[in-house]
Amino acid sequence: MIVPDLFSKVALFQGLQPADRIAISRAATLRTYRRGERIVTQGQPGDSFFVLVKGRVAVSILSPEGREVVLSTLSAGDHFGEMALLDEAPRSATVTAVERSELAVLTREAFFDLLQGNFVLFRGLLATYSRWLRHANATIEGLASLDVKGRLARYFRDLAEERGRRAGGGWIVVVRPSQREIADTIGSSRETVSRTMSQLARENLIVPKGKAIYVRLEGEAAAEG
């Protein structure tokens, strides 16, 4: 059985009673995926709900031209797959392991057993969809109105706000995504991303250091001071 405390760290399950988390841990199975391994595929039937325990995964779609577009990158505590369970339509996106990842998996039957009559979980789903819709709207607006530099600056700002930790002096440190991952997310090429990152670094807006990137957010230095 998966340790119930694992699910207390998942935003969707926060507020659930301990007995509910125990029920989830008993119903879930743990699966491991290698880097580059596909977890779900766009267009295929979906009958499982996934909670990311360890690692990172990329959520992507294929454009009409056949180009992969990364919609988001998820890390420990995030979840996906419930949309196909709710509307019984094919998967709306492909999810691939960016690195070796462990995921807790719930079947459709187990997921609906938990959802039935549980208002806390139902409200958590609505909150999740609201966040995703806001994120999608911001992405569409950025692609339509910002140049590559603006999209890249926004990408790092969002990454810092969602996944970063304070490093002092107004800097936020985040795990460094690959240039391919960044390019697919902001709708550019690796070469353009590399040049634009160098420009942002010269302007002291980011500082790449090995597997990390330090991002400077407006107001952080003042807040810490």
C-alpha cells in the first residue's frame, strides 16, 4: 500500500479526512517510468488518473503541422488524467517522463468511488480546472502578443513563481529545463532560446548555474529588504 501521507502533499487532496487518504492509498498502484517513456498518448482512450510522486513529466500536444508543443511540465504533487475519466473522451494530450518518475495510478472506478459524495475533492477538481484555464489563457495571450524575449521572460517568471525557492538578494532558484523543453513551450527554436537566454543573462534577469537557473523577480529584492 502507498503511504497515505503522500497524498497530503497533493493540492487536490488537501482538506480530505485521513480516512479518505487511506482509501486512496489502498486503491492506488505505484508505477515507475523511464526518462523519455510515454505515460499517456493524445487521442487514446483514458481510464486512469495519475499523481506524480517523484520526477517530472511534460504535457504536450501535436500542432496541425505535426510539431510537438509542450503545454506544461509537472513535478511531484501534480496530477493529470482526470479529464478523460470525467468526459470519457480520448486523451487530450500526451504525457512523457522528462526524467525517471514514479506515479500513483487510480483506475476510473476507484477515482469515481472517491469522488462520489465528496465535496472537498469535487471542489479541488474545480479549482484545478480554474488554474489550468487561467494558465491556458495567459499562454495564448503571450503567444499572440509577445516576442520571443517577452515569452521567455514570462516563462521563467512563471516557473519561478510556481516551482522556485528563494535564494536571497531577490533571486529565485529553479531546476533548469532543457532548451528543447523551453523552446517547445514558448513556440520557438533551441537556437533562438539559447541566444535569448544569453541576452536575459547579460541584462541580469537570469543567471544559469549548472542544473539550476536563478531568476530575478520584480519586487523580490524590495520584499526581502
